[in-house]
Amino acid sequence: MKLLLSSLGLLSTTLLLAQSTQDTIKSKEIESVTLVAKKPTVQSKADRTVFNVENSSILAGNTTWDIVRMTPLVSIDNNDNVRAEGESVTVYINDRKSVFTGKELKEYLKTIPADNLMKIEVITSPSSRYEATGAVINIVLKKRDDEGLKGSISLTNTQNTKNNQYGSLNLNYHKKNFTQTFGGSYGDNIFITQNFSVNTIYDTKTVKNIDAESIFKNKNPSVSSTSEFELNDKNNVGLVLEYYQGKRNSTSNSEGTTYIDNVLQDTFVQDMTKSSVAKTLGSNLFYKYYDKEKNKILDVNLGINYDSDNGNTIFNETALIPNFYRIDSYNQTRNYYVKVDYTTPLGKNGGTLEVGGKIDFNNNVIPNNYFDFLNNTNNAISDFRYKDNINSLYFTYSKTFFEKLETRIGLRYEHIDYKINENANERKNSYGTFMPNLLLKYAFSPNYDLSLTYNHSLWRPWYSEFNPFVLPGNNGMYYRGNMDLLPNPSDRVVLKFGLFKKYFLSARYMFTDQDYWNKFVEEDGKTISVSENFKGKVEKFYLFANTNQNLFKNKLNVNFGIGWYYIDNSDFNRKNGLNQENNYISYIGGSTNLSYTNLFNKNINISGWFSVDNQNYGNSVANKYNFFHNISVTKIFPNSQIETSLQLMNIFKRPSVDNTTYSSTGMIRNYNKWDWYGFSLTFVKRFGNQKVKENTKTDVEKNSGGSK
């Protein structure tokens, strides 16, 4: 595969040089096409921030995962969890909820070429149509409907610590009322991370230092297919199929020391090898009725999602108490759902009503077989099972008064019935939750507006967080879940002021009286991270300023945002007996996106992304700021529909995370150096008419009811 990609890259360079002269001659004609007005790169709306990337040069050489981490308000923590304004999020793709989180979500989004992206919506005040979460990230893909066959081939070679290759093929066929899209990708990647941690346990006065390096090797093929047939101008039916496979191998080498009362107790060396094959199959059969004149929408979705991960872990530790064991696992998740959404206006001036519901079934198993090669009597079998049924109903009513006051009020009710089994342990529970939300927006004039949003939401633990089986990590630590975890409710209020449709100031307040954070325990020489309920108060305040500017006849787009974050953890510190100098976390973070189109009228696009943030969340406090940057240059050859791009990633400073997590039992300082740096070269060949249209709406709230 590497030889093939290298050969194609050399061939593409030759073709580009041959094409350059011919394309330059026709630069005047090209310029007239390039200067067509386009949407601002970033739009700040009452309930969301929209990152319009359809025509951005930042797409070249990237995957959807790369673009998500460059999106304003979004950050990625050192466990690959996606966060918006520091809070956990739920990810949707074309308004369909993704079944993935954490590292699984990362691997899946890396299989979607960024070239397919239209926009990314960071919905900080979601309406009732979205399921019980805090913020929502909706990834909207392009929809091509011009006649005939069109598509693109993309090849990328990236040099991080090791060399990585990525290739993708996208095809779209449209004939009269039928549209068929196909996508395929393959990645062959090697990533290296370095980690240093200091674990302190208060009661035993134990301090453990661990220095680790991990090498991850992934080979990931994927295919996707979307078939859509227009029965007439109002009725559509379609089928979405997605398949992903990942062959993953990793090796982690750790060494460390253990002290008690500053007296050396032990030195140890740990070696861990993991190998697994993950497979994911997703399906969505849909029917859509859309009457544009009456603004009525009926959207019916039926889906089945299946995910499996079959692998083993071999762990060998040389220490005072040696360990040598293997863990075999075959994780499976099954999801079945039916979802119906209906939107209709209520008379000419009666506003818009949206109602809907969903029936969701989940059946997940995480079996683990533990084989102790030093002591056969320690062999164990863990048969963890999780089942739930979530039924939900919602309504949202939107209306504009006096052509100046936009309103949206909504209520969602969810009822969950779930059962957890782990060997002889069992837990059953069921509960229902009402989640109201409100949006008000008043336009004082075309240049001044003020909006207020309120949301009550509920974040449930991910099913694997309930699993009590102890698993080794690649950083010398161990992890286990907690079957007694409770859901985390929260209330959020946002006030936003807009000036001249270019400048936005916002203030956010979030409050919860129940959360779950990590604590650390020392058992049999192992430092184990365990999630634990915290019944107490947590308050968060954010102040944020943002502006988006188009300069030089719309050639230069600049988006700049900066925020001040204040998190009050005083109740947590008091209840856990922590004597911290500060009972709060306060920091400044921000990002800038720059793009220049058609430099020197030579069809050269330049883009840059720069971000400064802190990895602060829950009871983890960052010890330093992080600076991320990404610079890319893209050359376009319109006649041959060829693009080539050079991308520089964090070349001035390799990104890392340095934070300290506090709990009642101890604290851990963790320093992790990422592999997201270096440069990449990308070659893209397009064919056919690449014209696209806005993706079909699935809810009216995007164009009314306060979302403008």
C-alpha cells in the first residue's frame, strides 16, 4: 500500500507540473468563478455556532476528525473525548446520532474524508428534538444532485514521528429522481505517544512515578453507501449503509518506581501488547415528506447499528510482585431504533410546531476472560451485559412576534428502563425525566440583537463506564467502571449580544447538583482509576467574544474568538477534604481561523488555524496552556479538477497535556505528549460536475424560531 501511494504521489506531481502552464493562461476566467460570494466561515447564531467549511482550503489533506478539532468552541482531551466549551457532547452526522464515543468516535470520523463536509454545527442550546445531552455537534455532509457521475480520489502522506498513509474514493451518481453515493477509504497509520505520571495516594503516603511510551498501529478500511429516490417533489425514500473495520495493534512499555514516605519500595517494568479487530455496521432506512410551500416536514427513520471488537491484551510486569497475564475480550453492541419527526406551521401567523418521538433499544456485552500465567487459581471470567430501552416524546413551538421577537419553547420527556449484569451482580432501574428549553431573541435593529436561551439536560453514563472489570491502561495505570453511577442533570443559561452581524458577546452559566468524577485507589500494588458519584454543587461561568470578517473582496476571511472560563469546585473540595489553594479554575482560551482565497490570482488558497486552551474538566486542572496550530497551502487546477496541498501541523511546538486530577483518595499529575505534528502532502483528483446544494432540511428550527 505504501509503495502504491508513493508511486501515485510521484505521478500526480508530474501531472501537476504539466498542467500548471495551461491553467495559468486562463486565470481571468478562473478568477470570476473563485470570487463568488460565500457564507462566512463561522456564523454565530442564538443557539449554535456554525463552521462553514464547504469551500475552505482547510479541508485538503484532512479527515473529518481533524476538522472537528479545529472547530471553534471544540476541544479534544487526552482521552480523545470531544468537548464543547469544556463539556461532553453528543455527535450527530446529518442529524443522525452517532453510536460512538471516545476513541471509537475518533477512529470512525477519521474514515470520513473532510472533502465531504459542508459544515459543522456546535449546538450549545439544543432544542427538544435532540436526545438527552448537554451540547450537540452536528456534522453536515455535502449533497450533490447534478446529473451524471462525479467523484474524487484523494491520497495523503503524513510524516509524524512515523510515516502514515491515507486514501479515499468518493462517487456520486444522479439521474432524474435517483441519487447514489459511495465512499471508501483506507488508512495505514502509526502513532506514538509518551506519558509521564506521578500518582499520590494520601492514606498510605504512596507515590508512584511511571514513564511510558506507546506505539499504535492501525489499518482501517471503510465503505459507505447512500441511496435516495424521489417519489415526487415532496416524497423521498432512502437507505444509508456504513461499514468500518479496524485492525489495531499497540505496544506499551512502562517503567517506574514506588515510594512510601519517601522510602523506595519497588522498581518495576511493564510491557503490554494489545491486538484487536473492530467491525462496525450501521444502517438507516428513511422516508421524508417535505412540502416547501407549506413548510411541512415528516421524517421517519428506522435503523440497526452493530459494533464488535474482538481482541486480547498481554501484560507482563517485572517487579517485587510480578504480573504476567492475558485478557481476551469480544465486545458487541447492538442498537435498534425508530424515530419520527413532524414539523408544521400553525396557520399563517400561528408559528411552527415540531413534534416527534423515538423508541431506542440497546443490547451490549463486554465479556473478558482473565488468564494468570503465574497463578492459575486467579483465572477469572467476567460476563458484563447492559440492556436498555429509551422511549422519548417531544414538542417544540416557534413563533416570531412583531417581526423582531423570535421565540422557541420546547419540552422533552424521556423514560429509560435498563438492566446491568456482571457475573452474580445485577442492577435494574428505570426513571423518567422532563427537559424543558427556551429561546428568546429580540432584534433592536438590523445591526443589534439580543438572545437568551435556557436548557435543562441530562447526561447518562456510557454503558462501558458501568463495567467493574479492572483493565490495564497504556500508561501504567488501571481502570474500572462503577455499576452504581447515576445520571448527571444540568441547567444552562446563555445570554448573547450581536452587533452588525459580525461581533458577538456571550455569557454562559451552567449549574449541576450531581456529577461523577474519577478517584484513585491503590489495590495489590495497582493504581486504579474509578468513576464515582459526586452529589454536590458545581458551577461554571463563561464569557466569550467572537468576530468574523471578510476582507479584500471576500478573499480573506478571519474568525477570532476568545473566552474566559471560571469553574467553581469549592463544594467538591470541601466534601472531599481537599485543601486546595484555589477552589476554582480560571483560565483564558481562544482560537483563530484564517483563510485567503486565490492568492496572486493563481488559484492558491492559504489557511491557518491557531488555538490556545487548557485541558480543564471535572476535577482535573491544567498546569499549562496548550498551543495548537495548523497551516495549509492548496493549489487548484480547475481545468483538470486537480488539487494538491501541503499541510504543516504544530511544527513550532509539539502538543502535550499536563494536568493534575484531584480526588478524596489521591491525586495524579499526568503529562502526555501527542503525535499530532509534522507535515502532510495531499493529492486530489476530481471528475464530473462538483456543484453541490444545501443538504435537505430535517427541521425548520435551522431557519426560524431564533436560530438565525
